[in-house]
Amino acid sequence: MTRVLMILTSWDKLGDTGDKTGFFWEEMAKPYWSFRDAGLEVDLASVQGGHPPADPGSDDGNGQRTEAVQRFMDDADAMTALETTAKLADIDPSQYDAVFLPGGHGTMWDLRQTEAVGQAVSRIYERGGVVGAVCHGPAGLLGATEPGGAPLVQGKRVNGFTNSEEKAAGLDTVVPFLLEDALKEQGAKFQHSVEDFCGFAVRDGRLVTGQNPASSEMVAHRMLEALEEAGLKAA
């Protein structure tokens, strides 16, 4: 069975604001079910292991949640998997055909900064696997490299949460770096939607990136296409 490794942030502090952050529910739940419904096995891991924090702003509450988020919360097995994620450093990336990095502002403080994240992404891509990330999740691509040592994103079409979206969220001076700038600094060909917060996803071969929460399903579907083309998923 095709296996997908989903890597979640373990960071819960939004800089020095006193507010909480973490992973973004929709960016985790929608791809999770897209993969599962396509017959793939999905394993959840996080930087520190255990129960990763969710951004409180990404849960609109019972009756207001998106279908994917409510489905996840109502599924006992899915919730147990979330509450008991493996520590990423203990994971063997060679066992996976794809890796997916959901966003949430917490990722900006621990995905790029954690060596195991870059190593896992690099190893899976090097083995011919598919790499996907959405919103702030591409922060985890910044520590990944090609076999020769060049940045994984160098020369590739990518996107992620834009500078203008970060400014609109009022967090451009809170995050430790601006994701769009960091990707460009590594030689990525950054592409984005015409308007902020519109769904937008880019696929460059086996690398798929999405701009914001509205892009989550697009990224998952393009990852499934890439897996099929790579012969890693039955049509």
C-alpha cells in the first residue's frame, strides 16, 4: 500500500504575542481524507511527537467546522493517531512514498529549524517519492536538498503563504522570516494567485505546493496525480 508521511508542527507560541498557534486544522484534515479515500495509508508524525498543538483560530467550533475537520474529529482512530504522533526523528523515511507538510503558523518556528524535517523530505524525494506542502508548510522544504546538495526548491515552481497574505494577517513582523522571501532566496520560482487567500497550487514534477488553507484539496489531488505518474499509486 502507498504510504504517506504527514509531518506536523509541535510549536504552540505565536512569537512574543502571548497567543497560541500550531497546525491548521483544514490543511491537515482535508488532505488526510483525500489520501485515505484514495486508498493510501497515512501516518502522522510531529517534530516532538505526542499530541501536536492546533492553532485555535483554525477551529470554528462544533456546527461551524468544515466537513473534513468534523469528520476527523468524529473518527476515533484518526484522533488517536493525532494524539499519539511519532517523533519525526524516530521515523524511517525510506518506508514512505510521499510526505506532506500541513501549515499553521507554528511551522515557521520548527519545521525549517529541525534537521529531521529536511532530512525526511530530502530522503523521500531522492527515492522518487512525492513531496507536498501547503500554506506555511513549505517552511519545511527550506532544509531539504537534492542529492548534490542544492536546495530542493532551487529552480522549481513553488508557492506558499505570500508576503502580502502575511501582512494582511498582521503577522509579517511576528514570524521569524517571510516564507515567500525565504523560498526565493533558495532559488525557487515563486508563483501565486492574483488575489490573496484564493486557492492556488503549483506542481513541478514530484513537488506540489499550495498557497493557503483554500489550497489544501488542490495540493492533495495534485499529489495523487504525481503518485500515479510515478507508478506509486494504482490508477
